[in-house]
Amino acid sequence: MVYLTRHEHFNAAHKLSNPNWTKEKNVEVFGKCANENWHGHNYDLMITVKGKVDPDTGFVMDVKKLSELITDHVTEKLDHKNLNMDVPFLKDKFPSTENVAIAIWEQLSPHLPKNVKLHCVKLYETPRIGVEYFGGE
């Protein structure tokens, strides 16, 4: 099994705020991320797929095709958007980095070639804060 990773990037804004809590409770839990006027991140996204190397091409998957799938199904829908309001696949989801990574998995996984499996969605909202999602529970 060989693992292939493609690194992509997008910019987006969001606000972390639980509508069932008071403004004070949201600020206590989420700090600056509960800013009434939103805040943004320069997200780094790493998508790792796994599979066997095709003896004819030497590839697990054509990297250009992987990039196109990520662009079409993920980054084009997220880039320069408000994650709370503008992204249909995040509707009614709390836009934490964890939930965004899960949603990216759900968006991308069905579109991969049959001989390739999604292994990991790694999403960094800052150079020091990121999550990894491996599917399932």
C-alpha cells in the first residue's frame, strides 16, 4: 500500500458561537473566535489517498486528477467563503476545524477512483493548530 498526499490551500472566514449560549459564555469558551464580526484563516489542506501502484503508470493516482477533484469538490466551494453562511455542505454544522475536516471527507470520498481510498484529511487553520480525520467514528 502506498500513500499519496496532495497539499492545497484556501482562505475562509467563520465564527465559533453556540446559539444556545449567552454572548459571555461564547466568549468564555471560544475567545476571539466568537467575534461578532467573524474572523478568517489561511487554511492548509492535505489530502492523503492510498492504493496500489499501477504497474503501467507507476502511480497510485494521477496527482493532477487528485488536485482537480479537490478543487472541484472542496476548495472551490470553501475558498473566500464564510463557512457559517456560504457553504451548502456545511449548512447546519458548527464550522470548527474538526467538523470542516469531516465535511471535506464526505465531499471528496465518493469521487475518488474505485482503486483508491481516502486515507486522511489533514486541515490546519493556523501553522500551529490542525486536525486529522481518518473517516468513520
